[in-house]
Amino acid sequence: MSTSTAQSIDDLLQVLQKGEAIVIAGTGVSASVACSNKLIRSWSLLLKHGIDFCCSHAQDINEISESCRTFDATSSASLDELLAIGDEVQQYLIKNNLMERWLEVVFAGLSPEDQRLIRALEKLKVPIATTNYDRLFEDITGLPGISWRDTAKLHRFLNGQEQAILHLHGHFRDPNSIILGKRSYDELLEQEFALFAEKSLFSRYNVIFIGFGDSTKDPNFSRLLTWSRAHLSATQVFRVVRQSELDKLREEHQTLGYNIQLISYGADYSDLTPFLERLAYQLPVVPPIPKNLPAVPDNIGRGELIETVVDKLVRPGNKPIGLLGGAGIGKSNTILNVLYHRKTAIQFGEQRYFVRCEAVTTSDLLWSQTLDTLGLQPSRDLSPQQQVEHFLVEQPTLLVFDNAETPWERFGPVFESILGRLKSLTNLRLVVTYRGKAIPGTRIGWDSITVPALTEEQSRALFLNLTGEVFANDPALPRLLRAVDYLPLAVTLLAERAKDEQRLAALEQKWEQRKTDLLKLDPANKDLNLEVSILLSFDSPRLSDTGRELFKALCWLPDGIQRADWESAFPDYEDDLNALLRVVLAEEDSIGRVRVLAPIREVINRKFSPDPLWLEPTVRKIVNIAAESGRQVSFQEGAFTRVQAEWLNLNQIFSKCDYTEWLIDALTDLTLFSSFSGLYLTNFLTKAAQITKTNQWQQLQANCLRSLGGVAFLQSDNARAITYYEQAQPLYEQVGDLLGKANCLRSLGDVAFRQSDNARAITYYEQAQPLYEQVGDLLGKANCLKSLGDVAFRQSDNARAITYYEQAQPLYEQVGDLLGKANCLKSLGDVAFLQSDNARAITYYEQAQPLYEQVGDLLGKANCLKSLGDVAFRQSDNARAITYYEQAQPLYEQVGDLLGKANCLKSLGDVAFRQSDNARAITYYEQAQPLYEQVGDLLGKANCLRSLGDVAFRQSDNARAITYYEQAQPLYEQVGDLLGKANCLKSLGDVAFLQSDNARAITYYEQAQPLYEQVGDLLGKANCLKSLGDVAFLQSDNARAITYYEQAQPLYEQVGDLLGKANCLKSLGDVAFRQSDNARAITYYEQAQPLYEQVGDLLGKANCLKSLGDVAFLQSDNARAITYYEQAQPLYEQVGDLLGKANCLKSLGDVAFRQSDSGGGDKLYEVAIRLYNQINDHYSLGRAYYYWSLYASDDTIRQERRCKAKTVWEGVNMHYLVEQTGLTDACQ
């Protein structure tokens, strides 16, 4: 809502005085300056010129739309219409390479005729942006123009480091920057501009709109205001307008929800310039930059911090400010930007001073350096201290001591006394930058501000600001920034090095080879040499010699150490650790982990080697903690996280330390963690196995080999896993380790199970179980029972599987093994799922998942997500199923589980198949199948083959479908999978049904149904009943068909299968249609159609539309019938269903004949018959010939078609159809 003019002027003056505003100039400004040029007076006139230009260059005038050609610039076109025309003009100009020529015609000759308005805007001393494309501002002010495409310059403009004219919607000299229509504006918001505008320009400045006309006619203004309504809630927005426009605009803004303060500049356009000049007269003069002030550096990522410091300095009071942080973090950068800030310039004028203190080691040097910075000459009558103090009391002054840690370390008490004297000076504001976590001393109250680390986004912006956008999409950039931990000085120095490179990969390689040598641009300057900067802190008197030795050991660890672990290893050196934290060489995070930033670590590691006296206790502490936690991963919550926290350190230790028995024993204790995390220790284990063999450490050698076998198994390398287990087993026997032997046997059983060799798996498990009992290992016994349950489950013996799982679960609970308990719950869920008890299955999965997460088992978590996806899929919730599968797949990839990945791909294929996306389904199945073959999973391979058969069947390629089903069936029999076998039999029945071989179809269905009942699969049983109903329907046995459908429907509802329910409703509609009960048929079809749409089944939807068309045809509603058939046909084509397409064409042919279009009808029937022949559908082919005969124009053609119908049906023993249609005497 608009406020009163008087209050708004006061608010406007306040933001101008603070330098917190930006002017955005519209077309009215350019029209006032170049008053004789009519084209730039309004958006409509500019568009009209663009249209005329396009028409004059068009070879075919029809290339330009009629609405565009007839556009009237004086008409009341809506905003949307203007934007649409702008889109068309811009796209035509770009397509025909005319954009640059048109812009030159309009803007190149434009020159300022009256400079007063822009001169008045210039006097406001705030940044200027414009939505205009011309260069009038540049010509008058002499400032350069930049567009949103000039990323580096835009950064500097937004940070107040470069004066320029910002062209928000492009500049005519850069045609690619022009924003003319909605499409180009939307593209702009998707690029860098949205980031810059939202985070910098419009959030940093209050906005003053000047020179914008009718909001409803100016797309530039309207789009900016729409954007501002969502993004500028904390920003004041002003609009300077004529007095006569106030009431109208106030009402308009209120209606549209714009929070804008309206300000009247007068009654006439000529009043604007005097109004602005009066405003400028009331503003303070910004003083020049002090001559001794260093150049202002870029401040990417520090805008908010700079504003905070500035606000503290310009408020009343004299509390000194301390800017704290480690080496290279950007303290000096930040305070220099504060010194250059407009507010501090207005507050302190030229009295802004920056005193460098890194070389100040005595109080005399401090006063001498300060005197020189103030520009004062030594006096014979006054000491340097007296000169400085006399100078500082004269007028408001801002004095900064940079790198104040040096004087504090060298002459601390004296320096603090000096600071106390300076603080007492009335006109002085004092700031220090200090390397450390807290300023020492207690006599002076400091307002301490810590300079935070840059985020990844900020460090990227800093890098690109220095190099330009050439590396914006370079894949090595994120890695390089991570390598230096986003430290500002390191990022800056790397960016300087990058300017000599074509690609960052070369710089990345140099970093790996030379590390911090790259971060030296000046051998002595701390601001251009990271090593110098860091060693200043390392050599600080605040550190003891012992502290430096401990720091070297800490730097050797890439991921630091928990403070509690450090204090446990070195209980007497807590003060040394605190000193490291105070000088910010190390940092402690919120969970008590002490780390050193990568660039600092690299400098210290290259300069020094850690003393073994300090390193060995550190290493031993970390390894012992990791090994103990590794043994407890499946039992103890938090154990996984504890090992994970040390992972980088462990890699360093196993890479660099000697392999003793103690270290190798710890290494094998980490195997279970590796299986959970996918972070494998293969190379280290291989090295350890060789060392144990050489030293004849047989127990350790066996452990290493078994661990290598576990890694190979997790990576789906079955052959290598078997080799390792078979090498380890005799070693365990040799040393008499029954538990080790049992573990090997069980692991060999796991490989056999994966390879679908159930008998061999059972043998191994049954050999291992008594050994576990003999040594009293309840966990091993539980694992064997669980595995035997998995075999029973695969063999469709659900009762025996449940028995095993229920025997294993209390054993897991007894030993406190959360992982084993989770596995049992997951497996019980699988049984429930197979028995179509979705609710119970979900309960089990949801009980298991948090246990997997608790112990950090990524594989178990992935399996749960996959299974929850399977339930969602069964319940026809495709979106949720895809979500679960896509959450599980990367987890499988992370742990290297090819089988899990294959299962996810297979399931995603099933969803795509259901959604009638055959191509995507085939892609998923063909990606999954070789993975199943690679891991030796016959069941997975069989499932893929059967699914590929389903796609072929849908595509009416019956021969290929049968081939796939017949390849899959023996694989199911080989692994004892009754459900898979049942599914194959059911699918073979479907093919037989399609081929009109009803007897064979019934045989297949009746073989499949008892198998579904045996394994408790309600969905499979429902599908069989539905298919038997389809056969009965085809045989015109309506009553039996209804019985089957009504038996199947509640089963579909029981398991939550919307697709099955929809199919039943559709089939019941077909029966009703055949019985001439059109109303009931329509009801069934209309109940089924939204269910098909809900599950994304295009084929089902097409069938419903086709059937509704058949009803309309029967009711002689030809128009509605055609509509339904024409809606159905492209859906059949989309899913590749030739039968459905043929049926649609035949039905459209029937309508054509009814409408006396014999020629059209014959053509449609001919195409349909070709398709029936192509898919070998004898039933439909005979039916087509029969109905076509009814439309024959003479008796000869009629008899010929009747004979073909009879021949087709008799060829497949459909004699009943010959009799029903009276074709017995045909062909005679």
C-alpha cells in the first residue's frame, strides 16, 4: 500500500544519505534525454518498429503471425499480448540473423539532446541501473555500460568496487543480452542474473524507480515489480511519478499487492529534473579516498559481514572492534572494504587509516608506522606518540591496526596500554585485525567479530570473479576448491595461477604435484604467499615448542582427531592444544573434532616431518578406537559413525605405517564396516595378506583372506570370493580355529545361494551350523538359520522360511546384534509380501529400516527401500515406487552391490512397462540382465527374460514373447521358484489366448493357478481367474466369464492392485455390452478409465475409450464414436499395440460404411486386416473378413470375404465361430 508523499520523501532522503539506494531508470528517462526520437518513448512503439523491420525483411510475410502484423501501437493491448509479440519479434530476428542490424537501426544513432535529467540522477551519488537498451547514460556520465552477461564486472558493481551503468535487460551492443519477450526474460532468471539480483543487488539496496510509464503497458516495470513482490520483503521500494498519477497508481499498486512508496515530483514532466536536483542538494558530499589507503580488494562472500562492521562503526559509541580469524581467512580484505564503504566515507571523511603491523616488533616501530600512515612528518618538539594523539583528537577518525597479533606477541602489555590510551580519544574509532580465536587481555572491552569461512558457492564466485566465466563449467573447479578447503587466500592465489591455463585439469595436476608451491606469488608478502602467512602463525610466541610438535602430528592426520581422544593420548598437553586453537591454526567443530584446514596442513607437512614420539600415540589411539568400533558395528549404535569419522585418517595410516601384527589385526576388524559403507580396504588387505604369508602369521593370514573374500562377495565377484574363502579355510583348520572355519563355510554358502545353487548352499550352511554350536557362537548359529530361511523362501516354502527366521530372531536379540534382527524382519516382510499381505510387509520393512540406519548398513537400508518400492508398485502407486527405487539404486552402487542395482533397474522397468513406456522398460531390462548374469543370479535373469517377453507380447510380437517365456521357465524350475514358473505359464497362456488357441490357453492358466495358491500369491491367482474369464468371454459363455471376473475382482482389491481391478471392471463392461446392456457397460467403462489413468496404463485407457466408442456406435452416435476411436488410436500406437490399433481402424471403417463412405471404409478395413495378419490374430482376422463381407457392394466380393473368414477360423479350429456366423456353406 502506498504511503503519504511527505513521509515517502523523508524515507527516500534517508536511504540516499546512507548510500543504500539504487536508481532503476525506465524508458521515460531516455525519452526525456533524446526527446526527438519517438521509438524509445514507449514499449509499444519499439515493438511496432520491430514488427515493421521483420516484415520488410521477410521473404514470406506469413512467417510472421497475423496478430503480430496487425499490431497497433496505439491500441490497448494487454501485458501478455505485448510479451507474446516481443517473443515473436525476438525469435524471428535471431532466427534470421537480424537482431544486431535492428538494434543498430534503432539505437546506434541515438544521441543526447538534453543532458540535465541524467546529470541530476548522477548527483544522487548512488548506483544506476536501467531497463533501457541504449547508451545515453554512458554518453553523458562517461561511465561504462555493463549487462547481466558481464559476470566479473557485475560482481564488482554489486560490491561497490566499480562504477558503471547496469543494463538489467541488455545493451544493444550485445544482442545476446537483450531481453525482449517473456521467453528471454524466463531464460534470464534461470541464469546468473537471478542469483546476483536476489542475493546482492536487490537485497543490498533500496530501489528507486524513475521514468516508468503506465504499469499495465510497460513489461519491464511490471516484471520487475512482480519479481520484487516475492523477493524484496525487507527492501524499501520508491516510485517517482507525476502528481496526476498518484491516486490511480496507489489504487493499482494496492490491487496488485505491490508495497511501493509513491513520490510526486510535480505536475509536469519538466518538474522531474529540478526535483532530483533538490534531493541531491540535501545529500552529504562523499569525500575522496584517502591517499595512503591501500587499494580495495574484491569482497565476494563478505557483503553481510562488511555491513555488520560498518553499522557498528557509524553508530554512536567508541567500543573498539576486533576482527578475528586464522591465516588467509580474509580479515584484511574485509576491513579494507569497510574503510571504502560509503557510510564510513561519509562518517569519517578522509580520516580513514590502515596501519600494517606484521613487522611491528616494538612500540617505537608502532608509533613510527602509524605516523607514516597518517602522513605526518617527525617533529622535534613532540614524540611520535604525542604527534599521533594530537592528530587523532582533531576530527572523527577511523584507525585500523592490521595483524595486531604481532605487537601483542612482542610487547603485549605495552601494546594494550597504547590501545587503552587511543580508545579514550573522543573522536577515534579503533579496529584491529587479529590472528586468533579471541583477543588477549582483559582491560579493554572489545566488540569481537569472527570472519567466517567461505561457503563452496562463495569461494566459486570469488574464483570466477578473478578468472572470468571461462572456468564456470570446468569439472575440476569444485575439486580444486575443496582441495584448499575454500580458504579465501588459497582460492585467490589459485585463481591467479589459473589465468595461465586453458583447462583446470592441468592446474589440478600441478596442485597434486606441487601443492602449496602454487600458492606463492611473492616470496615475502603474506598477502601473496600462503606459506609466509601460515608460518607467521606457526612461529608465534603463543605456541610452545611442544605445541609445535603436537601440531605437526595433528597435520599428519587428514581429518583431525576428536578432542577427547587427543586429551586421552596426551593428558598433560591440553594447554598446547588450546594455544593452537587460539592462533586458529586448528579449528574445533561443534562435536569436538579438531581439524587443520588443507592448505595449512600441506604447508606444515611439506616443511616438517612429525616426530614419532608424538605421532605414534596419536596413530595407536585412532586405530584402536576404529578397530573396537568396527567389531561392534552390527551391535552398537554409533559404532559405524565412529569408524566413518576416522576413515580418511585410517587410509593415511594404512598407506604410510609399517604393517605390524597389531595393525593387521585392526585392519581385519574393519571388514564389516566396509560391507556396510562400500568403503573397501582391498589394497591394504592384499598387502597385509602377503606380509602375513611371508612372516607365517597363519591366523592373521586366514583373517586377511576371509576379509578379502567378503569384499569380493560384496562386489559381486563370486569366483574371487570362493578362491579367498577356500584359501582361508585350511589355514583356520591348521591353527584349530573352528569359528573361522565355520565362517568360511557359511560364506561359501552365501556365494552358492547367490548363484542359485540351493542344494550346495544348504550343504554349506548345515556344515557350518554345528561348528557354531560347538564353539558356542550364537551369532553364527543365527546367521545359518537366517540363511537356511532364505533358501526355503526362494523355494516357495514359506512356512519353513518363517520357522527359520523366527528361530534366528531371538538369537540375534540375545547377542544384541541389531543387523541380524533387521535382516530377519526384512525377510519376514518378504514372506508377507509374497503372501500378498501388504500391510504386514510394510510393518516389517519399516521396523527393519531404522535398525539398518542405526548400525549404518547402507545395503540393508537399500534393500528395505527396494522392498517398500515393490509394495508401492503392487498398490499401483507408481510415483512412490519410483521414489523408493531411485533412493535405493545409488546406495547399491555405493556399496558395489550389482545384484541390488540389477533389481532396482528391473523394478524401474516394471514401472515403465505399467506406464506403457515400452522403450524405457526394455532399456531397464536390458541393463539389468547382464548384471544378473555377472553375479550368476539365475532367478534375476529369468525375471528379466519374462519381462522382456511381456513387452514383446504387448507389442504383438508373439513369437519373440514365447521365446523369452520358454527361456525363462527352465531357469525358474532350476532354482525351484514356483512363483516364477507360475508367471511363465500364465504368460504363455496369454499368448495362446491371443492366438485364439483357447484350449492351450486354458491348460496354461489351470497349470499356473494351483502354483499361485501354493505360494500364497493372491495377485497371481486373481490374474489367472481374470484370464479364464477372458477365454469364457471369447467362447460366448457370458455367465462363466462373469463368475471368473467377480471372483478375481475382490482379490485385486485385497492386494490393492488398481490395475487388476480396472481390468475386471473393463471386462465386466464388455460382457454387459455383449448383452446389449449399454448403460451398465458405460458405467463399468467409466469406473475403469480413471483407474487406468491413476496407474498410468495407456493401454487400459485406450481399451476403455475404444469400448466407449463401440457403445456409441451401437447407439448410432457416429460423431461420439469417432471421437472415442480417434482418442484411443494414438494411445495404441504409443504403446506399440498393433491389435488395439487394428481394432480402432476396423471400427472407424464401420462408421465410414454407415455414413456411406465405402471407399474410406474399404481402406480402413484393408489396413486393419494387414495388421491382424502381421500379429497372427486369427480370431480378429476372421471377424474382420466377416464384417467386411456385410459391406460388400456386390455378391462376388461378399462371398469372397465370407470364404476368407471361414478359412481363417477353420484353420485354427474355431468351428463354433463358423457356425455362429452362418458361414458353414461359404466357399462353395
